[in-house]
Amino acid sequence: MLPQDIVAQLARELYEARKSRTALRQFSARFPQMTVDDGYAIQRAWVALELADGRRIRGRKIGLTSRAMQQASQISEPDFAPLMDDMFFEQGSDIEASRFIAPRIEVELAFVLGRPLKGPGTTLFDVLSATEYVTPAIEIIDARIEQFDRDTRVMRKVTDTISDFAANAGIVLGGRPVRPDAVDLRWVGALLHKNGVIEETGLAAGVLNHPATGVAWLANKIAPYDEQLNAGDVVLAGSFTRPTTARAGDSIHADYGPLGSVAFRLV
């Protein structure tokens, strides 16, 4: 484990990088001994800095839920991070691209909880029972830690991504909210358009065979820290498309068919 003073230092660097929109060199290159637990320790220390600023946590995100992304990151399970209140943007709005360093777009389902979920032992069926509604979402991911090193082009490690709020930077909710038993969530599909061109398509079953599986995994994963998912929390269950790059001037539209759509523009 990294010493506490190093954890605090790295958390402060990420806190400042988010404010200045300046990417950091990979922590894993600076500290090759860094572990997944170190990544979460840095993440929690960064959250404490945000909370001290008056921010609040509105939910959680789950990342690296697809088999392909886990293989690319050389891990066997997803990762997670908090959703801070200033990461939420209105459906149909103009979002300033200058808020981000290297934004990319992912398509997901968001679970909004009506009751708390606390592990261990939380199941997919517990998640469906506790969920008030499920709604289409777009996640804007970003890299406060460089995805590829500026000199060597080496890809960052999962420990970097975990430290970096699991790459989360923005959430846009929209479409038609549905009760979790109103549709077969595995077969929810989406078409991701950028500037009128379909960039990606996918089915929610690509998220651990059922998007609620990740929410159950998360409730159980955070239980040893005496944490739980709370009523009202928004939980992004994981992307079922590959990330699509975006920049100022791009119009983004995710078509979820019967569940409606989510759209915004980067300006």
C-alpha cells in the first residue's frame, strides 16, 4: 500500500487537475507498486476534498463492465466511483467542452433507487425490487490522468482509472423512465449518433448479462467499507457501447427506441 501522505498528495493532484483541465502523467508509472486498493484510497481522498468544497454525492457509477473492456484493462471485475452533484447536466442542453480534457461518450442505463441496498448478499432480484425506475443515460468520461502517456504512448493501468473517479466526468439522464419489471432490461438497445451519424450500437445485456447485476455487485463491493447505496441514488450500470470521442461543436444523440432518447451538444 502507498503511504498515506502519497495517497493524499495524489488525491490533491487529481482535485486540482479537474479544476484546471490539465491531464496528469500516469500514477502507475510514478508508483509501479500501486495496487487497486491504493487506487480506491486515492479516489476516497479526492471525494473528501470535493465534499469539503460543498459538493455532494448523488450516486455511483460502475465501469469496465464488458468482457472486452476487462480484458483490455487486464482485470476480472468492474470498477466504481461516486457521481458528484456537479457532474449532472440537463437533457437537451449545451455543455461547455472546456469543462473537460478529452471527453468521450458512453451509452448506459441508470437505476434510480427507491430503497437502500446494502451488502453483502445483495442479488439482482434485490436490485430490481429496490429500484424505483430505470432511465436512459449518457455518461461523459474524461481523463484527468492521461489515457496514453504523452511520450511512451503506454496505456494507463486500471489503478490509474480507479484513482481518476473511474474516468467519470458527466451524466445526462433522459428518455422515458420505466419500472424495472416493465421491460426486459437485457434487451434494451441504443443507437449512439454523433452529428447525425451512428457511431455505436449495443444491447444492455452486454453489461454482465444484465445491467442490474452490476448494481448488485456494487452494493456487495462497498459493504466492507460500511457503505451502502441509498434511496434516491442514481447508479450508472455500465456502458454497452465503446467510448466515442467528442469535441466542441458535436451534437450527441442516443436513441433508445421505445425508451426514448437522450441528447446534448458540446459547445
